[in-house]
Amino acid sequence: MAKEKKSKDNKLESETDIKNSPIEELEEDHDTQEDMGSLTYEELVDKNEDLEKSILRANADLDNTLKRTRSEIEKAHKYGVEKLLVELLPVIDNLEHALNNLSADATKEDREGIELTLKSFESALDKFGMIPIYPVNEEFNPEKHEAVTMEKDEAKKDGSIGNIFQRGWELHSRVVRPARVTVIKN
């Protein structure tokens, strides 16, 4: 009897092992598939349409992400040097002031040296897409000009630019620094 009891216990243990085996898991998966098989044709078509829509949305999201990333990389390449170029603008301003306020004692070589230095700075900025805003005979545009004061000038019409205190700069059509000007108001 003791042998029969031992064999029954072993048999129960082996049945428990079988239930927890990969075969049992496959049978459970098969039962799930049979549940899917109990869906009607219309339900399966609806489920298929939902899955197709999900795939389309996922593809659209991926395309949008790629486009946005390309755009951000392009902007980083275009405007990545903006801070450096903005820091160079006061140097150009100082060279312009030096040229405008050159004393009568200055030699021709001094003037030419400052002019060449200014031109080399301007050409360096031009290589990176920096374009000066020098609004001679233009209408005031608040996107490109900063009004410092208003003045009267009968020779010019209202809203036009009078004097230019400081020229502005654009980097790839983005205003980095507006031109500082006076506006005519008669």
C-alpha cells in the first residue's frame, strides 16, 4: 500500500509538472485563438480596419517626426552661428564709428586700413548669410527698423526713414538686429 501511495503522489506531481509545462501554455494560447475564432466576420473586418488605421496613423506620425527633425537640423545649421555673429556686430559698429570720426590728422593709410578691416569683417559675415539692413529712402517697417525718435523733414513724406543711427542685420531673412532710425512725421 505504501508503494501505491508513493506512485500516486509521483503521478500527481508529474501531472502538475505537465500543467506548468510549455505544452500547457500552448494549449492556453490555442484557447485564446479559438476565442478569436468566435468573432463574427463583421467584427473581424472592423478589427482589421482598426488595425489598418492604427498602422496609417503610426506611419503618419513617423513621417511627421522625420520632417520635423530634418527641419530642426536645417535650422540648427542655418542659425547655429547666430550668437557668434551677433557678438561680432559691435566690432563692425566700432569700425564704422572709427571711419566716420577719423581725425584730420589721420593718414590715408589709416583710413584704408580701417576700411579694409571693415570690408573683411563684412565679407566674413556675408559668407554665413548675414546681410546688412541699411534703409535709405525706405518706408518705416517695424519688423526691420527700430524707431529711436521722430523728426520733421518737408522733403520726405510721413512714415519714411530720416537718419540712420545704426544699420541692422539679417541672418537668412531673420532679423538679428533691427536698424536704429528716425521716422519722419510732418
